[in-house]
Amino acid sequence: MSFLAVLTVRNEAPYLLEWLAHHKAVGFTDFLVLSNDCDDGTDTMLDRLEELGHITHMRNDGPYDKGGIQFTGLKKADKLDIVKNAEWILALDIDEFVNIHVGDHTLPALFKALPEATAITLTWRLFGSSDTVRFDDAPVTRQFTQAAPVVMHWPWRSAMFKTLYKNNGLYGKLGVHRPRQPDKDNLEQARWFDGEGRELDEQFKTRRIFSNYGRSNYGLVQLNHYAIGSMENFVVKAARGRAVHSEHMLDIDYWVERNYNTDEDKSIRTLDAPFQATLAALRADLTLEQLHQHGVEWRQARFLALLEEEPYRALFGRLLQTPPTRPVQRAEAELMLAHAMKGKKRQKEQ
């Protein structure tokens, strides 16, 4: 079977080899990577990975339609044979890592556990900063082991998911969180399951992008989401802007809604042996290793340059003063949810 991971990146050279090595160990057979406007050599690194046969690289340097950079890239990707011919597809970001908890922790083991599935929702588990200040050139999945609790009651983004789906014609286009353009005449053939193994209802087939929260969604599989990393890393990320709307600078609100450090989760290390072997093989290529080091140096220099600008210096100062995020308790969440529903009802009546 062919399992395709689709990735969009900009200025992520220090993280590419870890991400690729991990997802090769998970069982992905094909990789399509879209790059845009790179200053740190990410695009050159991707060219080298393509030369070596590891990935397919497509530049997505614009112009962009109103959907933004990521959606424009995915529309281009829809036309490629690597997408059309894939049996299963998952769109990911560089800070997202598939973490399977069944069998040998690979994709075939997940499909064996859910043989009837045509789509599986991989719910985010948010990993915090572990109170790390400075950027370190070491695997993200080994540096950051503090995460949100298994059961989260708020915010809704803590239950967002990415969708691993069978490319059998029921959906016509790639999407950031879920496949798009459903074939509504044949959707009765779709069988959606969550990361706990529960079959999902009809609304997931057409519109949902987050799981029901207030319960575990990770029994079979989760998506480790290292959205913030170290404080230094976050400042550089803030300057880049959001993945979908790059013109929007990230600020302390983004950090607070993701910096959960209450629980330790090292489960991703179950694939340590194949991951380490694949990573070592990638870094044995002299060109890749040099490009990796160039990306590290660029990131370090970029942070120091940003500290000379007031908005980013102020952001770094706020990060240093902000404690880890406290999870919202059930009663507090229910209060907000009740009033959120009242607000939606009132808007409909107006």
C-alpha cells in the first residue's frame, strides 16, 4: 500500500530530517513537500532530498489566491500524480508527528485495528515548551515531553484533528484538516473513526475539524503537536506568521492556548530504533548535513536580529514572564460553553 504525507514548509531546515525520519519509521511510503519563500535553505535541502529519492518537492512561491499560501499549495498538489495515485493521504505540518499506540506502532498496525475505516481522525495532543528558553539543535520529539492532559475541556482547538483518509474517490481535494469536495451521492460508503476507535457520525464526513472534547481521543493514535517549542523558537515562528494567514503575527495568546505542561508523554519513543537509524542515514549525506547546519545557524542569527526590534523583544520578555498554561476545569468550561451556545442562538435570531 502507498501512504502519502503532504507537508507545507517555510524556513524549517533544522526540523526537516527529524520529521522525515519519524514518518518513514511510522510507515509512510511517499512524501510530497511544498515550500515557499525560504531564506534558510529549506528549499535547497528539499531539492537534495528529492535527488536522493526520499521526497517529491514542489515550490509554492506564489502568486496565492484568497485562501492563502497553504490552500494555494494544496490546490496545486491535487493535480499531481503522487496525490492521485496515493492509497491513503494525510496532510501535516512540520510540528505534527503521528504517534500510533497499537501493534508495532506503524500505519499497518493502525489499519489492522480499524479495518473498516475510510478516514481516521488524528486529534492533536498539545505539547508545551517544557519551560525551555533557548533553541537547541536536538530532536523536538525528545526535547519536549510535557503535554496537555489526555482529557481536555477547553479550548476547542485542543481537540482539532488532521485526517488520514483513503483516497478512493469519496473526496476530490486535499484540505488542511480534512479532505474536501465530498462526493455527496456516495458518502454512505465513508466510514469515519476517531483515534479512540469510535465510529463517528455523519457531520464528520462533511464539516467537522475537531473531536468531541471532555474525553480521551488517543487510545489508538494521536497527533503530537509541538506548536510552540522553545521561547526562542516561538519568537522566530511569530515573525513568520500563521501557516494559513501568514500576515498575522503570532502573539502571547497563541502561546497561552498551547503551552500545556501538566503531563509527561514519551510514548513517541516506541519507534526510537527505526527513527534513530533513519535519521543517522539521512545525516550521513554530507550535503544534507551541511544544509541542516546552515539552517540552524540561520535560525540562531534570525532570533538575535529580531531581538533588536521592539515587538519581538517585548514578546520574548512576555514569554519569560508567563507561567505554563493551567488547563480549564470541566465546570469552568461548561459555563463558557453554555453561554457560547446562547450567543450563537441569539445571533441566529437577529
